[in-house]
Amino acid sequence: MSPSASSTPPRLAVVGIPGNRRVGLFQAAVRAAGLPAARPVSWLDVLRGEAGFHAGETVRIDSPGEDPEVDRLLRGTDNPTRVEGSARWYARFTSAVRGVASAATAAGAVLLDDPEDIAVLFDKRLCHGVLESAGVPVPDSPTSGPAGAPVRGWADLRRLMAEHRMPRVFVKPAHGSSASGVIALETAGGGRVRATTSVERDEAGRLFNSLRVRRCTTEHEVATLVDALAPDGLHVERWLPKASQDGRVADLRVVVVAGRATHAVVRTSRSPMTNLHLGGARGDLNHVRAAVEAAGTGWSAALAVCEQAAACFPDTLCVGVDLLPSTGWRRFAVGEVNAFGDLLPRLTGLPGSGAEGLDTYGAQIAAVLDRTRNDRVTEAP
């Protein structure tokens, strides 16, 4: 992945939040490659029907997050910490993405992100089904795919857990991100339950995201929470025992660019949720690689699982794969694939990845340049 530009560099546009850190990091990578700045296209303009594209542009679709007005238009609430409304958000977001794709194609622009891939990636049930059908190792799930069982509330969840012999599960909002609304649920005999979550309820019963992970230990409290989340759609997965590092559970976020695993970060936590914004911490990747090799699996085999998952979305340049290592680092499963999973500032490419010295955005720019050069060679007389 060479970052050097050809004599006629691509003209880039980025659909995002102007001034947002994601757009800023992308623009920094564009400048570092010696390219003209990407033309910003505001999500607000997209949602208001005022966005346009130019012939010959290469268009990146970035996250609509971290803008209160955009979130209000998508979710229908003035409080961005609210959990409810994710189904409404998904419907409006995917419609807007398809609108971007239609307008870009009509103008003669090229997309780096496929709208139908994005629609699948933002529905955990559909994404799990696609991965499972492709033979990607994933946790067992009764809600996988279009024919998955619906979860209308606590009664459905308890029934599915019993039928599938899953005493420990992760319950996830189908259209959530960043662990919003996720519940790590454990059940035992005598009706005992324990749930770990960052969701909080106010006196009016409204749900809010919190940066504080807490535990619920009564069935009534857990049932009330599940019943409140269920109308937006829920995905249920078997809770796999994960490997640990320094006494903390560990998993990995692996970024795959143009089909190749280029970046990886270890996430560790004392709670079941390893998300860094919920108190997780970056672990030691070299120690993970050594542990995987010692277990006989092979680091390249672990990365190949991520590349296999990314291959399910061949028309999307970059995805972030959440890789779940089993106890002992012998096996791996894919927990999620994220459309916007590349926000890993200052992280440079893996040795041998072709992205050494580049951050996740630089690797994507290099891949765009490689694709542009290859296209010109193919078109040459």
C-alpha cells in the first residue's frame, strides 16, 4: 500500500460531520498522501436533501455520530444519550445512505462504501446471519439472520435461553453501536439472574447510555430493562468465555482494508464489555501474538478469520472486526463487524500488512490510490 499519488490524483469527498475527529483524521491522511483536501459533505445537508456530488469523485461515507442535530433528525429525540429510538435511527440512516449512493451514482461518482453492506452491518441479526452462512466462526445465536426468532420481551428471551441451553448470553440492540444498550446476562437455578450493562433508567422509565458499567441482580429489574429495549429489536448471542491478559478479559478490534488485516488493538476490561469508553484499556498486542503462537493457532490464522469476515462485504473498503479469543487463545470467533470501526488514533499498521507506518485512514487512502492506479492500467489501450 504505497501512499504516493499518481499524476492525476483522485478527487475525494467525505460524507461526515464537519469538524468531527473522524473527518479530521481522514483529512490529515489525505494531506499526508499529497492529495487535495477531500470535499466535505455534511450529514445535515444529506438529511435535508441538499447534498450533491461531482462526476469523478471518490466518496467516503463516514459516521453520522457526535452531532446532536443529526442525531435528533435520525433518532427523533433531543437527548443523544437516549437508548430508545434505534430502530427509527436505522430506518432513517439507511434511507439516507441509499440516497447518498443514488445521488453519487447519478453524478458519476464512485463510492467506497456499499449502501446494502452498511444496511447489513447496522443490523446485528442480519450481519450475524451473513457471517454464519459464509462459514465465519460466530457465537451461537437464536436470532441470527432474517428467519431468526424475534425477541419481544423478557418472556421470549428466557424461553430462547432455555430452548438453546444458553444460561449466559449477550443481549444487544439490533441497531446499536459502542455497546449502547448491551446487556451481559447470566442466569442460574432458583431464578437467579445477574446483568451487567451501561444502561440506566430514570424515574419515568426512559433509558440512557452511561459511562458507568453497573450490575442488576433482580429478575424484575432485568425484565423491565429487556422489555424496554425489545421494541427496537434485539439480538442474542451465546456468551463465549474469552481469553485474558493480566487478569482482564480481552478481545481485539482488527481493521481490514481492501481485504487485508492492517491494524489491530487489544481491548481489556474487568467487566464483560471491553469498549475503551466504558473503562476498557488497550492491552499488549505483542503478548497476544506470542500467546496465540504458543497455543498453536498462529497469528496469521487469527487475522485470516477477520479477513474472511470482511470478505462478506466486498464492496466496502474498510471494516472493523471484533475478534473474540477463546480461553487459552486457541480459537477465535467474530463478535461483530463494524462499518465505522476505524477510529483508532495513532495506531500504525501491522508488520507485513503493507500499512506499516500508516494509521487506519492512511491505509485506506493508500488502498484508494492503488485501486486508482490499477483501474488506469486496466483502461490503458
